[in-house]
Amino acid sequence: MFNNSKLFSYAIFILGLTFIIGCSSSVPEIRTTTKISEGIYKDDIRLNVKQIYAWVNLMPGAKARFHVTGSIELLEDSKFDLENVTIKKINIIQNNNTIYQFTPKTEENLEENKKSILFSSIRGLLYTSILKKENTIDVELLLSDSSNEIIYLIPSVEISEVH
């Protein structure tokens, strides 16, 4: 059935496997981590980014255009008049350089204790080669209620392409 050399090979294999398993440690590796404490809302404004999209339209027959659209939700805050808060300006930043600056088209919806704002770059902005499609952008919103202003930064937004 088995010859001695096969039996010997199997025995060596089993002994080696037992040795490897026996020598491995079952004690988990201990790692130290630093807990970063951060508030739920940045810059003391109660704002939720619902969605944001950035893309370059490269469809044939027209000049390439850069688009950004998104939706935010502002929650009632004693510092701002929720009814009058709007997005005054948007800056598109990449590698610490402002690539675009524009006044967005907005649609606002005020509910009892929150305001939703949908914003867009309207027709899109002429594409510039300074914008690197493969890198992310930061979208900086200038929010104002006519007596208070705050800049809210949405970091690391990916850019997609439409062909």
C-alpha cells in the first residue's frame, strides 16, 4: 500500500506542519492608536452634505466643460437665520490653488427646522488644463444669511468624466 519512502515523506510533512503551527503565536498584536476627538459638525455650523458630484463633460461636438452639483442640508442654528441662508459663492480648489470661482444656481427648500439647498454650476464651466481630472478637488462653499458668513469646505471630491 505505502512504501517506506512515501510514509517517511508524509511523516516529515506532518511533523513540519505541527512545528510551524506550534511555533506561531496566538497572542494578538498590540497596537496603540491615537483617538482624534472631533465634533459632529465642522466650523460650528450644523450642515450635512447629502451628495456632491463633479465631472468633466468630454462629449464630442462641444467644448469640454467642468460641472459640479450637490445637495446640502442646514439644521437650525442660533448663529444663522435659517430662512435667509444661501450659498453666495463656490470655490473649486485643487492642490491649494483656486481653479474655479462661481456663483451657483440654487434651489432651496425650507422646512420647520432645516433647509435643503441644491446647487449647480448651471451650464458648466469651460474646462481648463490646470484642473487635473485624476486628482480630487475641494469644494469651498461661502454661506451667508446677510449678516453672517462662513466658509464650509467639502474635501476630496472625485472628478469623473462623461464621454
